Amino acid sequence: NVVVATTGAGPKAVFALDVTQTDFHGLDQAVMWELSDANQSVKANADAIGHVLQEPEVGVLADGRWVVVIGNGYESRSKRAQLLVVDLQSGQVIARLDTGVGSDSQPNGLGGVALVRDGNQVITGAFAGDLRGNVWKFDLASTTVSDWKVSYGQKPMFTTDDERPITAPPTTVTHPLGGVMVLVGTGKLFETGDEKSRALESYYGLWDNGTLVQKQAQAGGTV
């Protein structure tokens, strides 16, 4: 049994604990790994980790590996919205899918993630929103990690007119004519002044009528 959690608005970190045995003495025996902006062992990806405020998602890939999938959160040193896929056992970052959206003047970050799974509960993709009002789709269907990508030609599948932030994870519902409905709402409540905001928030229903499929030898794609 593994517990995966984040440190939220505290330190910028995601971690995993092995709680299979409940009689351990000291957390050092239970800690499997920690991914943080201060952890030198993950130096190559440390700048991507921000304050991850939503629950991590856990699932199995087409190649059988169990992974943790998270939006990189807010106030990362990269300032961009990115999806991280982390090996559940080792804590190694398998993939870092960068939307490229975000800068020092317009800092961004990816919020809660909704995984897309096939009939066998294998991960084929993911949806998430960012602080600039974009909804992103990520293709994770292939058994070859290098084939994974930000869908729609590295562009958002949708952007709100007023760029209101999308922080909560989307909800997905199967559409009767194929594909899925992606349901997202705008708004945030974690920075000073958010509680006083009178900005108009909205809820959207987006129809993604593509299907992510696995191919054992070649990349998965949208058909």
C-alpha cells in the first residue's frame, strides 16, 4: 500500500510513503521518494515543481508501470504549465510535458489532472487547466514515452475568453456519439485577495471527440 501526497501551500514537494507495514519505526523507513524544488537528486526537474494543491492521480501505463500524474502546480521556478508523470516505485520523472505557456511576467502553472483510461483502466491521456484559462489535453497512449505529447499541436484545446484561471481538476463523461465531455470550471482560492474577488466565474462543457489508442510497436495517436 502506497500513500502519495503533496505538501500543498507549504514546501514545493510531492512524496510517496510505503504503508504496507503499519508497525514501522520512524518515517525514514516509510519514505519511498520525494520530488521537490530543493531535492538535488531530481535536479533536472526541480524547477518544474511548484505548490501542488490538488490530489495526485495514480494509474497504470500501457507498458504495465504504475505512475503518479500531477500538474506541476504554482510558483515553480520554470513559471510554465507542465504535466509530470512519475514512476510510483522509484520517483523518477518519466516524462515532463511542457505546454510552453508561462513566463516571468505572466507566471503559469498546471492545476488538477483528470486521467483518461481505456476499458482495461490503462492510462491513455490526461486533461488539466492552467492559471491562464487554458484547458490542455495530453496524449499518453503510446508504449513509447518519447511519443507522448501535448495534444492539438501543442496548443490548448480551449481558452476562456477572460483568461480566468482553471485550478480544479476537470471531470470527464463519456459522450454518446464518441469521445468524452470535459467539464471545467474557473476560479481559484489560494492567494491573498482571492476571497474578495468579484470576477465572473464560468463552467464549461467541452466535447473532445478524438480517441486515444495504443499501438504496441508504434506511437499511439488520435483517430
